[in-house]
Amino acid sequence: MAVAVSGNLCTCLFRYLVLGFLAFAFFYTTGSLLFPDLSSEDLRKNAAGLIQRGAGAAGVSAGSLSWIDAQYPTFETESIHYSKQKMAIQPVNRQGLQQNTSNQHLVDEDFYLSKVYSTAMQPSKVIPYYFRAEGVFDKEEVTITTLITENRFEVFTKLVRNYRGPISVSIWIRDDEFKDQHFQALHDLYGSEPLLKQYVDVHVVVDRFDFQLNMWRNVARLFARTDYFMLLDVDFHICTNLRKHLQENPYARQLLREGSALILPAFEFTHEEDGVDSATFPVEKQAVEKLVADKNLMAFHSAKFVPGHGATDYPKWFKTDEIYRVTEFNYKYEPYVILKKEGTPYCDERFVGYGANKAACLYEIYISGIDYYVLPKDFLIHQSHAYLESKRSGGRKLNGELYTAFRDELCFRYARAMYFANELDTRKAANMKSQCSNLKGFKAALEAFPQMWPTTAPLTSLPAGSPSTTTPKRRRT
């Protein structure tokens, strides 16, 4: 009896061992086929990447990613689809309170963004908050808005370490066969520096169009999370404690709240090799003055393109400790500015490629009635790097021709808008008039506006005090 029981037990154990071996062999073989040469460490890293991506991008789950090979995850922009992320448009009552949620109109975020950037070249895939900063920022802070491609990752990291404040960055990734590697490089960048996770919101633009610079600027600005933003090229180093100076200067804060623009003068080294290491840059205005006197430093592009920054009036900047207004604005002026998000015109996205894109943006801001003021203590210095002139020269001629027509368009468009708003005789129209008065036919057009759009007589049937009797309306024809 004992021998029989022992034999049955051995038989059962043998069967379980065989079944266990077959199961192990099946899973091991399947894993080898799916992930050849993939170590457990690789799996842990890629799994961490998937989890980070799922948490970092609003409305996107880790399940939207699949594998391309043993090393890189596949980032299919079609599968990273924001139709699951809805924008709720809900009516409010006269007290500003939301009404019943049953009246909500839901809009796919992809569809909404296609309208937001409808003047840019399409199709362009915009992925807001691909990574979202963990920090919580005061609304009075200034968010640096900038744009980069993969070759500027290193200098961008230096900017983050230096500023240690909110940054909203647009990163362009070309939609081609190397897209997955570029996404992986972005993940590697974000995981390499804890300060990026603390301060930086990353917004990705995926398309096949080179250098939609103004569109990228608009993406970074739209999703900035504070009331003020700075238009900054990533290769400029903020040499001073800008955040502290703004907090301590009540006049600067007042100008920002009123909607004016604040300028940081920009410099570059005479010898490019001196501008490589930002750790060696001066941090005080007096040191800048000495370097300029010794001809080791100069106003940015002053040797090649004086109108670009000349209106900043560098001689005046060296002599004063007070904020002063720019009085010699010209249409080629393209300083680096801090602006209020609300009420500031966006950059025109028809400018694609190098040349006139930033100037056109800043020109429209000025024409709209926003004055420019120069900060007396703070400054930027350009960090030297190689330029691919072949990528720059092609767009300059086309954008130059577009900019000529664009300035005419702006002058008449803003003049007409200010006419209907009864603002032509106010301070707000001064910038527009100063820049547009020399245009052929502009003064004659202003004089003809009352005949083109005459005011209508008040309707006597309306009760006294109604809007139509207190404020004359202009008849649009």
C-alpha cells in the first residue's frame, strides 16, 4: 500500500514539473521573439518611460504607445489622439455662474487646436503639455517662452538651470522615419535633469514643415501658466537675477499690469570663442560697460544689422538707472521682451523660416498700442554657436516681401479697428499713426473714414439711456 501511494505521488510531481517547464519555455520563447536582446534593465527603463509619458501628457494613456524595436518605443502621433480630451463650452447666466451641465458643448481638442493654428501650415500635430512641470507658479511670475529643436537641447538645459522659474517650450519634431528616435531623445532630456521636471512645460509640434517659428512661439505662449511671458531665443543667457529685480521694482510691475512691454538689452561678444561658456559672462552692468569700452562686447548685431536692436538706445542705457520708454521704434526692431498674456497680439503664423518673423510679431504688438520700455539693470548675452546659413537665406527674401505687404495690411486694419472703437484720437493710436503716416494713401484714407462709415442718428424709439442712444454706432457697409 505504501509503495503504491509513493508511486502515485512521484507521478504527480513529475507531471507538475513537466507542465512548469513547458510554461516557462513558452513564455521565455515568446519574450525572446517579441523583445530580442532586451535585458531586464532595458525593460525597466522602457516601462518607466511609458509610465512617465502617460502621466506627463494630459489625456494620453501609456497604452497609446507600442514598440518599434528592442530599443525605442514607437510614438504614433495618430494614436496620441486628443479626441478623448474634450473642451467643455458651457453657457453662463447673467451673474457669471455656470448653468446646467446638460447645456455643455464638447469639442475635441485636436479639432479646437486645428482652428487655433489655422494660419500655420497644415497638417500640424500640436500636443500641449507633453510633459507638464510639477511646480506651482504664481500668476505674477514671468514665464519664459521659447522654442527648440533637438540640436539645442544642451543649451536649453543651461537656460533652465540658470532661470529656475516657469518655462513653456515648444519642441518641433519632424514627422519622418526618425521621429521615434527624436521622441526618445526628448524623453532622455526630460529625465536627465530634475529642474526640467520642476519648471518646464513641454509642448510638442509634429509636422513636416521647417521653421514655423511664429507658430511655435504662439504654442509656447498659449500654454504658459502665468499672466506674463517673455519672448526669448534659447541661445540667449539671462545674466542677472531678473526675477528678483522685477519683484523689487514697483514701476516695472505696474507697466506689466498696464500691458506695456519690458525690454532686456542684448549683447554679443566681439570674438565668438568668448561667447561659448555662459559661466564666464558678466553679471553686472558696470562689467558690461567695461567690456564694451574695451571692444570685447557689443550690442547684439550692431556690426551686421543696427536696426535690429538700435532703438534700445544703448548709450542711454549705460547712463541711466531708471526704466525708459523706446522713442525711436522702427519696423526692423526685434528686441527680447516681457509682455502680458492678455491683450497682446499673437505672432502672425504666415511667416515661415528665417527673416522678419520676430520683427513682424513685435511690429504688430507696437502698432496695437503697446509701448516698449527698457529695463535699466538686466541684460542678455548671446551664446555663440554655428549657424546653418543655407537654412536661413532661403526664407529671408520671401519673408521680406511678405513683411512689406504685411505692414500695409496692419496699418489699415488697426486704423479701421481704432476708428470703430473711437480710439483714433487717443494715446493708444499714437504708435500706429507714427509708423503708418508715411504710407502712400494712408492719411487720405483716414480722412475718408467718416464718409465710408458715417455715424447713424440715434433711434428715437429706444428708451433714454439705452446703449444705442448714449454711444453712436457706426454703420458698416
